[in-house]
Amino acid sequence: MTRAQFAYRNWTITPDLEPDAPPTKHRFRCLGEDDDGKPCGAESKECAGLEDARGWAFQHLQERPEHTSYEQVLCRPWVMRPGSFL
């Protein structure tokens, strides 16, 4: 029989800012509606920089001036860090 001993400890979750962490990815999605009332749903490609993703929103607005609502979709790596034992 194998036995294991567990201890309780505090954990903290924080953004992973280590050099080898996956990059944060930005995307913008249009929340506007087409003429028939259907959601547009168009979105930018995933971008490493926020400004590139925001640039897509301005371009989309030029093509569809009535689409003025957007949401940012952000994918950021996080990591659990062990703290003190309870």
C-alpha cells in the first residue's frame, strides 16, 4: 500500500510574467448588429500587441459606421504560486 501525506497551504494566482511565459494575446470583437438585427460578430485576428487589435476596430468602423460597440477578448497566462503552510 502506498501512503501519501498532504499539507494545506495558501496559494496565490498571479499573471505569469516570466520570460518563458506564453504571450498575452489580444482580439477585438464587434458587438454591433447588421441591418437584419443579427449580431455582427466580426473579430480581429489574435494580436500580440493591443494596438494592432485596436487598429482592426477602427478599420471595421470605417467599413460599418453604425457598428460602434466592441469587446476586448484577452488571453493572458496566469500561474499558481505556493505560499505558506497553514
